Amino acid sequence: MELIFEITLLVFALGSAIATFAGAQKNSPTRQRRTDK
């Protein structure tokens, strides 16, 4: 049961990190464009 919890936590953390990284890439150009306008 502990192993399942650790795997779930690892997958959740990994997915969160990927989402944050992808979000940062998408938001950076948008923020720059808004600042230019």
C-alpha cells in the first residue's frame, strides 16, 4: 500500500512539474506580447 502511494505521489509530482514547465513556456511569450502592447 505504501508503494502504491509513493508511485501515485511521484506521478502527481511529475505531472505537476511538466504542467508548470509547459505553462511557463506558454505564458512567457504572452506576457512579453502584452507588455509590448
